[in-house]
Amino acid sequence: MNVLAFCVLGFMLTAYVLLDGYDLGVAVIVPFVARTDGQRRAALQAIGPFWNGNEVWLIAAGGSLFAFFPQAYASALSGFYLPLTVMLWLLMGRGIALELREHFPSAVWHQFWDGVFSFASALLILLLGVTLGNVVRGVPLDAQGYFNGTFAFLLNWYALLLGIVALVALALHGATFLAWRVDGALGQAAHALAKRLWYAAVLGTIAMSFATAAEHATDWGYVAGAVGLIALVAVQLDFRRGAGPIAFAASSVWIAGLMMAAAGVMFPYVLPAFPRGAGGISIDSAAASAPALASALVVTIVGIVAVCIYSVVVWRRLAGKVPSGE
């Protein structure tokens, strides 16, 4: 049951990265592909029906971590309190920018809120990548299992590398989404940018694979690299036909493979300790009592099924391209 809880939690975090990842990526690339106010509005309309629902996965994953592994939840908060607080402010900033943009008729205010949306999204991706890098690498824990390091420790080379790779990955993910969902000049500009980002994604995947293998003495880094490169080849092949749903699906497979590799490196720990080999908080030591865990799993799985059904219905009803806003 502990392993099932670990897998469910991993699924929810992967779903968040895939779904909120493309609208975060769209926000990052908008300044580079949208030249007019109409095009920027079209880019926001492409993600508008989905972004609120996508963020639910992050909230649900945080609640599930508390329900499944309360000790790991407490220890993680003790170490990542500052970056998590900043992430909450950035999430609020994105929401405020999207909601207030159309309430101001001035083009100057539109540009201001668009800048807030893009900056908050880019910084949020970077922080999420750095946080994931530290969790995968491990953090110093004291005898009681609480964080025993400094904020400077979190800014290590491996975590910063994962932060940069995350920024490139979600920018490419957002570009494939925008190229697929928006027509006209905006869709073409997103397609052209995605083709350039593809090369950075290949280099990032290779660098992260070797870094993970060296840092953890594990083959999971190479597994992630192999799966990622195969998926990226599929993205490139679809680019040659004009970016569409296949490129976006292949991008999703690439990112999901990287997340699965991260879970493989961590298992059986929810929060590994640093240095590697020092143990950490495992799925057995951190798990809630068996009755509580069983109840939480039932509620969570039912909720996941309901959200998946809702998402499929929304995507089917809102199929088709968004006008590019020329």
C-alpha cells in the first residue's frame, strides 16, 4: 500500500507538470512570439479554459503528500519553506495578471500584466526545477528527520541544472501546444521557436542524464535520457509536417519520462538524505497508519478519476484552433 501511495503521488505530480507545464511554457514564450496585443490575447485565450483546472493537480498533490506521508510533508516544509512561499506568491501573481488584464482598457496596462504573467511563470518554473533537483539529490536531515541545511545549500549545481532544463523543457512544451492550438502568424511563430528550442532540449536531456548518473551512481539517468531522446525525435519528425497534436503528445511523453526517472532515483525514499547513502525518509517510515492511508488512497483515486473525466470532456468541447488575433 505504501508503494501504491508513492505511485499515486508521482502520478499527480507528473500530471501537474504536464498540464500546468504547457500553460507555464506558453507564458514564458509569449514575449518572443506574440508581437501585437491581439496575438497576446489569443495566446492567453488558448490556455484560458484550462489553466485553473491544471493548477488543481499541484494543490491535490500537496494534500495527498500530507495524507500519505505526513512526516515527509513536515520535513519538506521545514527545508523548502522559503521557496514554497515564493511559489505561492508567483502562483497568485499569475492568476491576478490573467484575471485583471482585460479589466484595464489601456495597452500599457495590458503590457504590464502580460509582463507579470510571463515573469512569474518563468521564475515559478525555475523554482520548481530547483526544488525537484534538491529532492532528487537529497537534503541534509537531522536525527529527527528535519532539514538541517541552509538556503545556500539548495542552490547547488545539480538543482540549478535541473531548474534550467525545466525552463527549456516547459518552454518547448508550451511552444508545441501553442503551435498546435493557435492558427495564423502566432501559431507559425510558436512553431519556429519550438524548432529552435528542440536543440536546447536535446542538450539539456543529455546533460541532465549524465549529471544524474554521476550524482547518484544509478542507471536511471541514462534511462531518462534514452526515453527522452526517443520522444524528442518524434517531436522533430512532427515538426517537419507542421507541429500538431503528435508533437505535443511526444513532448508530454518526454517530460513524463523525466519525471518517472526522478521517481526511480528517489525510491524507496520520499525525501532522500544528503549525502547519498545516508538514508532519508522512506515510504515505510513516513507513511500514515494503514487505515488512514487506505482511506486517503480511496478518496484520492476516486478524485483522480473524476478530474480525468472532467478534463477529457473539457478538451473535447474546446477542440479546434484559436484565431491568432491578427
